[in-house]
Amino acid sequence: MGLQICPKCKEKSFTWFIGGKFPLPTWSCFDCDYEAKEVESDKQTCKDCGEIAKIKLKDKDKEYAWCSNCNIVNE
């Protein structure tokens, strides 16, 4: 998977990795060091772009839905 646009800093430097004791991916930004855990691995259809690319992410402050296709964040 290529780099995605970070939901925090809006730079194309957001990607995921799997590690640690949880089998779900952790998303991390190389530019701003933002990090979020994927809490639902099943992708859903995004209401904004119609693609099956929306996932749920959780950072230290909030949980939200993010579309990796159109980069829309829904809290």
C-alpha cells in the first residue's frame, strides 16, 4: 500500500504497519508523527466518494471514521 494523506497534517506521508500484541494495523505519519490504531478492519462504503475505503481509527483523543480514498474524516 502506498502513502496516504494524513488526516492531521494533510501531507502524503500516512501509512500503516502491524506489530505488537494487537492484530489490527497502526497508522502513522512520517511528517507529523501522528499515530492512530485501526479499530475496525472491515472497510465500509464512504458516503462521500462511494468507494469501499472507509475505516475506523482511534488516536489518544478520539475515535473517528476516515476514508483512505477521499481523505474525509467523520467524527
